[in-house]
Amino acid sequence: MNAHTVVDLLRQALLATFWISLPILTIGLLAGIVMSLVQIVTSMQDTAVGTVPRLAAFLVGLLFLLPWMLARMVSYTTVLFGDLTRYAR
């Protein structure tokens, strides 16, 4: 296995990680913005007020997106193991 193959494997793994985590991170970002706006409007600066809804948004997003995320991971792993002979040289 040469350096180009290793770099390509690493690039594919990082891209797969990026695309799998992007929807959850987007949900967290949007929930954080909404909760920050709510805290600004209500002048309530308690940390639990912002943290609990963000965690709930992460949980709901994870429950809805978990089948898609698992399908992407299984697809990536299947492609990786299917082409294992190329990497074992």
C-alpha cells in the first residue's frame, strides 16, 4: 500500500464522517441560535435554559436520523471491505 492509497482512505473516511455528522451538527446549531434568541428576548441567562432544549433537539434529531446514518455507515463499510484486496497489496 503506497502513500496515495493511505491518503485516499483517510480522505474517504473523513468525508464520510463529515457527511454523517453534518445533519446533527446543523440541528444543534439551529437549536443553539433559537435558544440564544429566546434568552436574549426574555433576559433569562440561566445555562440550563439553553442546554436542556439543545440536548433535546440533538436527541430528537438523532432518533430521526439514526436509520439514515446507519445506512451511510454500512454502505461505506461495505465499499471499504469489498475493495479490501486493493488495500492489502
